[in-house]
Amino acid sequence: MKQMLLIIDAQQELMDGNQERAAVFNKEQLIRNINIVIEKAAESSVEVVFVRDLDVAEGKGKGFQIHNEIKVPKGVKIYDKSATNAFHGTGLLDYLRSQNIKHTVIMGCETQHCIDSAVRTATISGLDVTLVGDGHSTTGNDTLCAELIIQHHNKTLNGHYNVEHFSVVRNAEEDLFQPTHDSYR
């Protein structure tokens, strides 16, 4: 089964914060886990794709770039998006289909926005998804702290299905590129 690691909005300013907003919850752990999973992808010959949000740092400069502590493999594909959904207007879904990808592992920021929409869109687009439960983060909002938003999404998206395809939540230390979806079918 062809697979891909999709890392969404792991950008310098979004993760570190700026004058208007705080850094994402557990930033150091998130970066560590992204690097662990990138290494696992390389060991499993799984392609890594990044998506960047054009709203971060106004789409330019160091703040717009992938976080400097993330070990970005050489020659990775990077898609830039202007919507919350990584698949909207980016060509990402067409690329996944052209590569016959059936399973995608998803990580990045922000949990309740771009991560949630990517997981849900992927399942209705014919992909099984593994969301890395300790591989996504956010800053929280006026209603819920970041930790509760993450916990809620991990619970909600574990087993989320759209008839034929669904998502499971596993942690970075697990063998993410040995999908467990078939054990649930």
C-alpha cells in the first residue's frame, strides 16, 4: 500500500508565536515528534509532503518557512494553501491520486482547524488516515485550552469514518507506517 506523511502548517511563526499570539501547546514535543516520524518515513521509504499556510507571516520571510528545528528531507514537495483545508486549491489531492496513495499519516498545526479539515477531507476522498495523536497542536481559544482541544480531536477522530475509509489515532512512537485500519474493517 502506498503511503505518505503529510505535515501541515509546521511553520516558524505559527509554532513559535508572535506579538499577537502564543506559541503552540507543547511546541518542543511537537517538533521532536515530527522529526521522529520524518525519520520513520525515511526508513519506510515513505514520501514526506509539507503544506504551508499563506496567512502565516503574510506568506513571506523566515516566519512563513517550515520551522527551522524540523529536519526537512531534501527534495520534498511543498504546497502552499490559502484556505483552512490543505486539499482546497492546492493540487495536493490530485498529486496523492496520481501517486496511488491509499494511506496518509497527518501531523502539524492547528488541531481544530487545518488538521481536523485535512483528516475529514482525506477520508471522504478515498484515503485511510493515521492522525499522529501527539503530533499536532494548537494555541487554544476562549472556550477550551489547547490540551483539551487536542484531547477532544484525538477522541473524535479515532475511528472517524466515511463508509469505506476512516481515521485512527496513534502516537509518534508507534509503527505508523504499518496501518491498522484493516483490523477494524
